[in-house]
Amino acid sequence: MSDVMVEVPVVEADASAGPVGLDAGDAQLLAALVGRAAAGGLSLAGEGGFLQQMTKLVLEAGLEAEMSAHLGYDRHAAEGRDGGNSRNGVRAKTVLTEVGPVDIQVPRDRDASFAPATVPKRVRRLRGVDEMVISLVARGMSTGDVQAHLAEVYGTSVSRQQISSITDAVVEKMAEWQNRPLDAVYPVVFIDAINVKIRDGQVANRPIYVALAVTCEGTREVLGLWAGEHGDGEGAKYWQRVLTEIKNRGVADVCMIVCDGLKHLPAAVGQVWPATIVQACIVHLLRNSFGYASRKDWSGVAAALKPIYSASNEAEALDRFVEFSESDLGRKYPAICRLWENAWAEFVPFLAFDREIRSIICTTNAIESLNSRYRRAVNARGHFPTEQAALKCLYLTTMSLDPTGRARQRWSNRWKAALNAFEITFDGRLSAGRK
């Protein structure tokens, strides 16, 4: 089966005739056909069903109309006699459509100059099938799952390589998306990583970083995806390259970047956007703290740490931290104390803001929900043959987010109070960036 895809052309109607649709007579005829098919025991869908037969008729009618336009006369017309090129029978062809495989008869001409657009030469799959495959992959199905789905629902055999080739069509769009222009200023950018298994000689975990921004209108925007380098390659130079790429796409200012312990990121941020505040994610800090404690002590540790991150200012937070360090839990789990000491410089900026901003930046729940969708798609595949295959999978998942736009509206409404607080706290930087 060829990996080329085609979109069935639509015949444009006269604009003055109004929208194209079924008139009363067409609707009655179609209803009569469906009724006759049902009375005769013909199923609507499935192999040999009414939809397949209708698709066959439509495709063959389109091909026949193209042949008449190519030759300049209709079938059996007298002007076609002894006129040079003429019809030369048909050839059988099976095409995969959204209603399953359909066997059609493609007309031929004597000098083989006929090049149909309805179903072009060497094409055995219509565009609707490609869009369906891409949609299934974007929703977390592996190539094997898609293969089984097509076989079960449509009774057709499509190899995993063909499914992978179909999704390769989005690589060019992915490159355009990764390099698209961005807004001049963002209030907050969340940066996080998801580990994926990539086979590069041998299967190994590689981080793929995602930058999720909140726009000045309160909507979410994924700025891009970047594959981490091998080993300990995510140093200051790596992060400076990523941030410089974002800046070169038009981002002149970011008020705050929220991340989870990315060691060399703060230094790189200072080089690219000197006024940007780097904030540690409080939820990640708590989660990492629980990793050093016994499960039976988790509730006690959570209660003991809450006065630190809910303090009204840095001095009060430091007093509460000292109290925790000198408590029984602090002496029992000194690694938790060391964890908070190492993260203190990125933790304390959060304490200088009012409640509206704190409620937004103290957690990376926004990006965690995105990562959960990414993990679902990644776990369905096990591992990827290349870095590009992993990025392609996550890009498709990104493009399938919130198709109705309802989540975007809820998110925007939630951010209104915080955006007002950002405008005041950061002294008009948001307004300046929108000019």
C-alpha cells in the first residue's frame, strides 16, 4: 500500500446558488435507498455495507466525469469515434477510505495520459484515513493499537510502518510550530520535564522539556518541546540555548519562571532575561520531601512544613524552618532539611507576593496536567526509535489538547485576579510588553 495520501476534491458550486446541500427530492431519494437497503438485509456499515457501496459509486462517478473532461466527450458519445485517444476499459483498484476498503473500477485511456485527481495513480489511501490515524495516535494509541483498530473496525490491514509514515507527515508542521513567533511578554512560564525511553544504540531514559506559558490574556500556550542531551548535558549552556531560542522568537520579557530544581536554569535565565524571577515549585519541593520520609510520617511532615510555605514573609518562613529542623521530624529526616536549604534561594521569591499570585505560582499543576497526557501517550509506546519520533508523539498530543476550548475558557477566568496582581507587582511590565 502506498504511503501517499490524497484529499478528494470538492466541486465548487456557483456562489450565487447558495450553500450546497440536499434538496427535498435528493433527501427523499436517499431515504428510499436506505430503506431499500435495510429491507434487503444490507447493513449500513461494515464490509459490503450501504456506505461502502455508496462510496464506490461516488468515487467511480467522479473518475468517469474526469475521464470525460480529459477526452472531451461522454461515454458512448458519437464525437468520440475515430478521434484519437479514447477509453480503454478499466482497471481494478482497492482504496482505503473512512468506511473501510472499497474496490473501484478506474477508467483507462489508450495513450495512458489520464491522471485522475479523485483517486490519483499509485494512491491507495484517502486523506480522511490519514487524519483518523493521526487523531488516534495523538490520543495516546500506539501504532499497534491503531493497526488493530483499523483491522477490527474496517477490516483492513495497515502495517505499523505505514502508520508511522502517515504520522511523519506532521514533522514539517512540527518544525513550523517549534519556530513560530511568540508574544513579547509572558507573566509566567512553567518549565518541566518528562522522561521518555529512546533507543540510541541502547534504550535509555532521556528528558524532554516542555515550556508552558500563561499569556497576558490568561490563556495557556505551549512554547515548545526540547530533548535533553545525553548524560549531564543540561548545563548552563544548554539552558541558555533553549532560552535564547525562545527570546529570538519574540519573547522580550518573562516576569517569572517556575520550575522544579533544574540546577543550571537560574544562571541561564539571568543571562537572557535579567529581571526574571526563578521560582521553585512548592508542590515538587513537598513531593521530594516525602521521598525522604516514611509513609507513616507523611501527614506529620506535611503539617510541619506548611507553616514554612504559608508564612507571611521570608523572616517568618526562616523561623518556621528552624523550628522544623530542631523538631523530632527534622532530626529524624535531616535530608529534608538539606533539600529545603539547597532550594531556599528559589523558594523565597514566592513569599513576597500576595495571595492571588501565590495561588498560581506555588504549584505546577498546570503543567502537571499536561504531563499526564504526555505520559499516557509515552507509556503506550514503551520506547521510541529516535529522538524525533518521541518529539513527534508529544507534538501530536499537544495539538489534540482541549479541542472544544472549554478548558481554555475556565483557565482564563481563573487567571483574571492573578493577572491584575501581576500587573501591579511587576510595575506595568505586562502592559509594556503588549504595546
